[in-house]
Amino acid sequence: MERVRCKKLIDKIMSADEAAMFIKNNSIVGTSGFTPSGYPKALPAALARRVENGENIQIDLITGASVGPELDGILAQKGIIRRRYPYQTNPDIRNSINSGKIKYNDIHLSHSAQYLKYGFLGQIDTAIIEAVAITEDGGIVPSTSVGNSNVIVECANKVIVEINTWQPQELEGMHDIYSTSNPPLRKSIPIINVCDRIGTPYIPCNPDKIVAIVFSDITDKTNKVAEIDHNSKLMAENLISFLKAEVNKGRLPKDLLPLQSGVGSVANAVLGGLCSSEFSNLYFYSEVLQDSALDLMDCGKLVSASATSLTISPERLDDFYRNISNYKDKIILRPQEISNNPEIIRKLGVISINTAIEADIYGNVNSTHIMGSKIVNGIGGSGDFARNAYISVFTTQSIALNGKVSSIVPMVSHVDHTEHDVMVLVTENGVADLRGLSPKERAELIIENCAHEDYKKMLWDYYISAKNKTNNSQTPHILREALSWHERYLETGSMK
């Protein structure tokens, strides 16, 4: 029992089926897990078995961000989830949300801890936290993510710890758990450099609060790294050229400022491109660390990385664990209210790089909805970083669905990031630096530099017509035509 070092908790060890009986119908359950790593796996399966045996159980589920199929997937399939916060990626739960079976509130990830502490979402009854160990004093050592785990433990009435023996104990010491106080007692967060440690390597927890400990050995179902296609490489080259130009203009130091990157092939391509670039002594202050961050460490470019989650691909995971000693002193895993905190993002001068589903000619970005109605995943942390970054960058391929959809449109069908938060837009065709430009200047630059050739004339026609019909107003729009591209796609299967 070396993983349970608190002697008074030894008698709390039980099976997942026994522990699942602590979860009550109509309760609020908070779990560990973030994009998708470090989430409980045995307890949700046990909860599903209760439903299979005829019980009626519905819960509100709160996590850090997206989690794997053993949690979101199975609970959605069994109809157990009534409400879901704050971010998701699983197809089963997405379909349930878009069909109205699950009520979903998409929340900025840095805000979600406040929601919990202030009781905006109600009282958490049960916390289920995946861990690698419990300390002598009852402290919970998380596994591959922190997310909202510390706040969920703090706010919950009772705690169930799922110790995953598949996760190596060498993860202990990688975490830095720090929780902010509520106003008016909140103090400045004392992080000056990316590698500063300000908290404890475990989640503080009164042992009396822990009602059950369950052992499992189930792997994280992390996502494969998408292949870097031709357009992703072009976008990466365009962005790296932009960063080099900023250095030459004296607006960035030669080794840049700390980087934040979303997930996906473009982010992977950008970070991969940095391996062969002139930049070195790089730092990350992000929410997720992917394979490309390990590549940058391996090539000696990345000095230190701070995040709330390790999302390593299945192909790379075993290698990461075998060589964890090479990475351990370079990686810090923090709670998401710290990794995504606006104060620190501004203090460090983070360069944010996130992905858009579509952008309009004035620089507004939709990163969550298809055709304005169906949610894909959620805003995640992109808003936390975009609004507070030193430079906020959004990337998107200029067309989708084999050219049937333009990612540059007259007006986005859903707004997640307004023109005020989008500084730079990058597609495979070029870069639009929008800083300091009027709406009409932005439109002309985006159409010329970022739009696909198949749609460029259509965009120019709309823009010129809008200027004429509105007497050259500040932000020219023809309201009955602004969303006609989306309507045309829904009616014909193409925006052309």
C-alpha cells in the first residue's frame, strides 16, 4: 500500500462498485480530468452498472475540461448526465447536447473555478479524483492533469480517490497546487517566471473527507496527433515568418515570449517548425502540453513548460514514461485557474495561438459552433488567452469540406472571440495583422491575405456592396445577406 501513505485511510480502500454507492441521484459530481487525461475510469463504469441494474441516476457533471470515453462517453450513453460543465469533446456527449438530452454550459476555463467556489453551479456532493498516491497527511497527488481537481476537492462534501497504478509514481513532484482566495481577500499570484513554483506538490485534503479509495490500472485514452498536412505546414511557416518579423521590428525578444498553443495539427505543425527555426530558449505557459512540446525539449529548444495537463499521444506515451526523468524538472502541472489566469498571461506576455472554425471579414472568430447552432467542443481556454495575450493569433484553413465551405465569411454564425480580441489571423494563404486597423482596413487585409481564391471575389463583392449600401459606415454589413452563405450551404451543400 505504498501509494496510500496515510494510515487512517487504509480501511477506506474498497471496490469501485462499493464506492459508487456514495454517488446519489440528482447530485452534483465533480471529477478530475483535462483534455483528456487524468480522469477517473473505474468509478464511472461502476455507476453505469447501477443504471444497467435498474436504478435511476442522473447527475450534474463538472470536470476540468474534456475527459475520455470511460467517463463522458459511458455516462452519456446510459443517460446519467443531466448537466455538463465546462468543456467536452466526446462524440456521445456532444450528440446528447445537440439533441437537447443534456444541458450544457460552455464556460471559460479560467472562470470555472470561481463558479465552483462561489456556488454558482450549486453544491458539489461528491468529488472523484484520479491520483497516483495519497500522502501521509491525506494530500492527493494527481496523475497527468490537475484541471479543477483542487477546487472540486475543496468544495465537495465527500471525496473518492481513484488511484491508478498504470500512472507512474514518478509523476509525483511534477505538480504545483495553488488555490486563490475569494475577494476581498484575493492576493496577487506570485508567479514571475514560467518555472516558478508557488504551491504544494499535492492537493491538500482533510483525510476525514475521503470516504473511499479505489484502485484501477486503466490507461488514459489520449488522442492521436493529427498528421501535419500541406496546409498546416504552410500556416506554420506563415506564423513563424510573422514572429521573425516581430523580432526584427523590436516588438519581440529574439527568443520570443512564453507561448500558448491549442491542440490539433496546426498547433503541432507550428511547434514542430520551431524545432528547426532560429528560436531557442523557449518557454511555454499553456493549458495543454502535447507531443510537440516534448520534441522541443528533446531538441534543446524548450527550457520549461507550465500547463494543467499532459496530453501525450498513445504512440508517445510509453516513451514519455520510460524517460520521465528527462522531462520531470522541465514540466510543471498547475490548476487551470492558474494555468489560464488572465493576471499571469498578461504578466508574462504570452503569445497565444488558437484555432478558429471560421472568421469573418472584420476579425470576429467562431471557435465552437457549426453553422451557428451545433456545438463542437467549447471555448475552452482560448478566450482566457486571446483576450489577455501580448499577441493573440488565430489559425484556420481557408476552406473546409473540400472547398464547399469558406472559413472566411461575411459574418460568423456564432461569436466566441470578438474583433477586439483577435490580433492576428493566419491561414495557409497568408497573415493578416489586424492590430490598430479600422474595421474596413481589417476586412480588406483579411480578404486579400487570408481568403481562398475560390471565395475571394465573392467576399470583395459583398464588402463593396455593403460599403455602398451603408454609405461607407464604420462596419459595413447588409444584414439580410450577412449570413446568406451559411443558409446557402444548409440548402445546397455548398457556400459557392
